Amino acid sequence: MRVAPVGGTAVQDHVALAEIELCGELIIAASAADDRLSLESIDEVLKVAEERMDTTDSGA
């Protein structure tokens, strides 16, 4: 049986951590809502509109 070494050998996947954080934000928003989240509410939680504006502003 092989066991991962103890110590500072952890690798961080920043994309995965960001996705986990976004999932957490959605869970919090959904638990606070009285009904299902609308697509607009989901976009707001995920800051989709802000991301689109940043992309549009930069000309990408």
C-alpha cells in the first residue's frame, strides 16, 4: 500500500479551486432562495455579466 507523503507536497489546481468556490456560492444562493434560482440569478451569482463586460471592454 502506498501512502501520500506528509508535508508540503500538495498540488493546488487553481481552476478546480475556483470551480469549487463557485459551486459553494451557488449552493448558498439556492439555500437562501424561496424557489428555484432563475437563469438571471445564477448568472448574477457566477458574475457572468461582469465577465462578459470585461471581455467586451478588452476587445477579446
